[in-house]
Amino acid sequence: MKLSAKQTVDVLRAAGEPTRLRILALLEREELAVLELCRVLDQSQPRVSRHLKLLAEAGLVERFPDGAWVFYRLSGAGREQEVIGEVLARINPDDPVLARDRRKLDDVQAERSEAAQAYFAENAAQWDRLRSLYVSDADVEAQVVAAAGAHRVRRLVDLGSGTGRMLTLLAPQADHAIGLDLSQQMLNIARKQVAEAGLSHVDLRHGDIFDTRLPDEAADLVVVHQVLHYLGDPAAAVKEAGRIVAPGGKLIIVDFAPHKHEFLREQHQHRRLGFADDEMARWLAEADLPAAALTALPPNQADGLTVKIWAAQRAPTALRSAA
Ligand SMILES: C[S@@+](CC[C@H](N)C(=O)[O-])C[C@H]1O[C@@H](n2cnc3c(N)ncnc32)[C@H](O)[C@@H]1O
């Protein structure tokens, strides 16, 4: 249904202010924490928060707390969002204010990704020990194997493959496997682990989860194990992972349930403190994948974390074209 004239005026009024328009243009790129928005806009937190509140009341942005941080993203699909999309698309991309905001956001993102890269470079050698500090690896791995299913897989892709643990676990049941990671240090260790396991059909590649350069439907099993919480735009990563899942294939995402271990952000480069099921369901739907089968593994120690496994299976071709 179309918006009424009054609704349209409300949407335009909410967006019709310079800072609020800048905020919408920034959030069109990715979800951002309030402090990041303040930095890019060079405005105080109370001021930015006031603008965000107005945008949220008009249904244009969505607020979501994540530990001690608060993030904002554009609201999902809806007529209001279509109007905003139209407005933003019509602005000259060389507009000096928006171009400056984009450059500042580039700087914020670059800083974030350099810090994460440095963290992974520094910790690659001890990653296998770090990984098991807060969860029981054995339990998680047993559930991942169960989610993958007992049958053989033609093409396995592990995105953010790190030291290669998911590959040594799952590649024995695959005809061919690719591990993709942004960190050369992680890849070096993965190459050694994979060779030691005698898995000569595993190809380890340097690459970005946001742009894997793999063709559509390139894999029958895609795994994203403990990667999303490091990323600025986890929705985009899920979409890219979904793009490469073949009809009948599976996407298995392993990450944390929402938690409050703020030190993981401060000391271990986590950006998001876990993910809610409805959030993941929305991203999977946007990736054209059905609701995922869900496994939750509660912590086995007092300060542990709950691990979630979301396993979504793409419909076989016949069903997809009938849908
Ligand atoms: C926590 S480790 C997990 C590694 C492995 N999946 C595991 O569970 O042991 C996260 C990995 O994601 C990789 N990573 C982070 N951002 C990435 C990106 N944009 N594209 C590809 N890999 C990325 C890091 O280099 C790191 O190896």
C-alpha cells in the first residue's frame, strides 16, 4: 500500500534536516554505533542522539543496543524506506558535505579493519587456544558436523577460515574445499594444518568475505564460524555467503548469542556482542535463505558464552522456481 500524504510529509520532515539526511546517507552504507556517527558528523552525542530519536520515531532507523554500545541501522523494507532510498539516490554523489562524511567513514572503517588485522596477525599462532577459552570446542564441533549432515559434500567453502579448524573438521567429507581469509598469518597456519591433515583438496585463498569473487551457487556447504562478530556489516557478509550457496546447499553460521562481555570488544576486536535470532533470520531471508535450524550451546562455565549454530538450507532448484 502507498503512503498517505500525511505519512509522506512525516517521512520527508524527519529526513528534511541537514544532519538527519547525513545520518541516513551514512547508515545506508552500514550499521553504525552512536559514537562512530558522532565522530563522522563531528557533533556531540546529545545532539546526534536527538536526531536519531526523531528518525527512529519516524520509522526510518532502528536502534539496537549491543552490550554497552548502541547501534543504529536503516529500518528494513517499507514504503518509508523506499522514499528515503529515492531521496538519497537523487543526491549528487559529489556533494561536498556527503563526500566528506563518506571519507570520514572510510577512515573509521579503515582504522577498525587495521586494528582487527593487527589483532589476527598478532594472535594467529595462539588462535586455537584463544578460540576455546569461552566455549567447549568439542561440543560446538560435534554440532557443526551434525548440522552439515553425514553425507558427502561436493564443494565446501569456509569463509574467514582462520587457522583452518573448520576445514580439517569438514573437508574430509568434501570433494573439494576452499578456505578464504583476509589474514595472511592465519592462512599460513591454516596451510600447515591442512597439509598435516593430508587434505590436498583444500585450497586456501586470501580474500574478503564481503567480496569472495566466487561465482553464484559455487558451494554446497558454506561455513562462517566465529567471524560475523568482527565485521562492520554482518548482514552484507551473510548476503555474500548466501549468494554462493547452491540449490539444495547449506549455509552454517556459528556465532555467539547476545552477551555482555564488553572486554571482548575492548581487547579482542569484537564489534558485535553476539546476534539475536530474529536479526539472523532477517539477514538469511535477505539472502534468499529460509529460516535456519537453530542449535544453542549454553556455556559450560560461569563466565562462558552461549554459542549459536544457524543452519539454513536453500531449496532445491525445482522448489525455488516454483516459489
Ligand atoms: C575468530 S577467527 C575465526 C576463524 C575460524 N573460522 C575459526 O573459527 O577458528 C575470525 C577470522 O575471520 C577473518 N576475517 C575477519 N574479517 C574478514 C573478512 N572481511 N574477510 C575474510 N576473513 C575475515 C580473520 O582474519 C580471522 O581469521
